Amino acid sequence: MTATPLFDPADFRIPEGVAHLCAGGQTPFLHAHDAALLRHSADKSNGMAGRAVMEAEVERARSLVARLWGVETADIGFVAHVAEGVAMLAESLDWRPGDTIAVDAAEYPSVVGGFALRKGVGLRVAEGDAPDRLAACVDGSTRLIAASYVSYLTGERTDLAALRRAADRVGALLLVDYTQASGCMAIDPTVADFAFSACYKWMLGMTGIAVAYWNRARQPNWAPVSAGWYSIAPGSRSWTPPPALRDDAMRFTRGNPAHASAYVLASALDYLTRFDPHAVQRHVLGLGGALIERLAAWQIPVWTPADPARRAANVCLRHPRAAAIAEALEMQRVLVWNGQGRVRVSFHGYNTLADVDRVAEALRAAW
């Protein structure tokens, strides 16, 4: 029931009296993370024994991500951020003259930037708002389709099954960014060849670490073309011939993972995996639907599709005064996100219909 929260708001650092509706930008910190950071401080200070504990915590975080995503732990690696993982993938491909990648016009820069600046690689950009626009721009030149499962800008959810079919039709790879979905939506990353996600939004973690998923069943021979000590197979220290890479997705992790961020991620997933992802999805979709209905009754236009099959936890509204509107809401202790001419309202498990009431009335007054 959306009238009651799934998560206890008291578990989070939500300031008293605040309606926290900006998970699409940053979620509030869990109080449990304080203890996680203190454990990291103690372990870091304990020499080699502490180092072994730190590495065990990285592995624990991997296994918890794998549990959340429904894949094997070996499929999960870590990068510093999504942009790093995408860049590693882009540099690893043997690009051919005439190759293109297919992206949406509103795609997030981290998903496109690793390809957009490469000489000889063209972009096929899907324009408009038709649900099948990205699949429709795929042709024989398409080497890779890059897409966010949920748009950071509009809140629209992508039909990944359709993109998989389009990719298979022309022999292209499918890269998916789950940043605006992982932690609030039930996801199946096996539809993709490679997938990434930041961890500081709905996954309840912090910056410094991001998930890199390698679908080893689809792409068993993939290897990066750059490495560091961490991504090389343990015990490999000969340079002639070059050392072997790790045989799992931690070959994405060239140097030390961000250990403090890994501790916090493990703490976050200890909490998040207590809840059925489908229940979290129903909760956020219900809250978003209630807000969309409320705003429609007041003739306030919503950019995000009303159909629950085409949206997730974000409800986005375009307005030339978006920044001023977000500031007006903050004055009323209603926290939303703005940028690029839109206000973004994001729901998570700690929100309820009371938050819908507050943000709807605040938007009505500011509109």
C-alpha cells in the first residue's frame, strides 16, 4: 500500500519535516552507513590483516549486487563510475570503417561519451518520442545500441526486449545503463551484453563505485585492452608473454576498488535486499501514478508517460522556470531535482501518499 512506506524513513538521514523526492539525483544516507564507514576506517588501519577484511567486503558487495540483479557473482565487476566502464568497453572493440552506434537524442552523456569522441565511429541518433524510435534507427551499420533502461531526463522506460531483437537482427551489441532503475525496479540484465549502474541513487550507496556487468554467456571472449594490477589474474607478474586477465568481471577493475564505497554499498544492499524488488517497483509506480493523476486533474502537463509499463520511479515535468520551481519547493521542505528545463520528482521505498500530496500541492502553487 502506497499509504505506508516500505522502508522505515527513520532508517535514513532525512531531515525532520522534509519530503525527500530526489532519489534520481541522490538518496539520503542510511544511518547504518555510519557503522560501515567506521569499520572501513578500522580495517584500513590494521595492516595486512585489515586488507584481507577489506577485500572480503568487496566480494560481499559483489555477491549482494549479483543477488539483486539475479546473476552470478562472477558476472559483476566494479568501476569508479559508469563513464569509466563505458569507455573501457568502447576502447576494447575492433571498430570497422562505417560502424555506428544507436542512441537516443536524450541519452545521458556517460552512456554516449565513450563512443561519441572516437574518430571513425558514427552516431545514429533517435529523435522524437515514439516508443520504438531507437530500435527503428538500427541498421546494418549498427555495431552497438546504447540505452538507459530509464531516462534520466524524461523518466521514460525503454523496451529492452525490443532493443535486444533489433541488436540480434544486425549482430550488434546491447549496452544498458540501469542507474535510474537498479534498486527501485525489478531488472533482468541478461538482456544486455554489458550493463552498468551507478550506486548512489536507488541502490542507496555513495559515489566512487559503480556496477559493471559482463554477460559472459553472450560475450565469452570479451577482454579490455588496458589493465592494472587488480584486473590481472592473481600471481601473474611476467610481462613476456603479457599476463592473463582475471577470468571474471573484475577485469573491469584496473586498480584498487573504492573500498569505503564498497563498504557502504554492502551496507546498502544488506538493507535493500530485505525487500522484494517487485514490491519496491509496485510501490514507486503506485506513487508516481497517483502524482500523475493529481497533476492531470489540474491540467499540469507531465513529460513522463502515464502508462506504468513505460515509466519507473521518476515523474518529470518540463517548464522554462524549472530551477525556480525546484527552489520554491525546497523552501517548503519538498526536495526535488531540476536541470535541463525540467523538474524531476523521484519516489523510493521511504515515500508515501502523504509525500505525493505535499509535492502535488507545492507544484500546483508554483506552476
